[in-house]
Amino acid sequence: MLQALPETKTITFDEFLEWKPEVGNYELHEGVIVEMQPLGDHEEINGFAAGEITVEYKRLKLPYIPHSALQKVA
């Protein structure tokens, strides 16, 4: 479920980076900050992918990869 935060002003990606708190899951959609809720199939897929990636980086003896990361999609 997407829930837009009560901000009417659109912001840039750089402004989003300055605003983004350490806790919580937020995305920027067309200049609007949206709080993301991990629910249902999406969360199951995320958990599965995280587990598979963990197995591989341990097998390859790579350094730790954080569970969450900030990505900019063009």
C-alpha cells in the first residue's frame, strides 16, 4: 500500500536524500515522498531475494551487503 506523506510541494532527488530519515522505508515518486509499507507478496519476494544474495556473498567470501540500500532509478 502506498501512502503519500502530507506534503504538497514536489522535491528533487537531492532534497529527498537530505530529508530521508535513517528509520523507515520511503520512496520518491514524481517529486512526492511516499511511505512504503512492506506487505504481502512484495515482502515475501524481498525476504527470499535477501536470503539468496546472502548465501552467494558468503559462498564467494565477499564483504557484508546491507539489507537495504538507496537506489536511484532513471
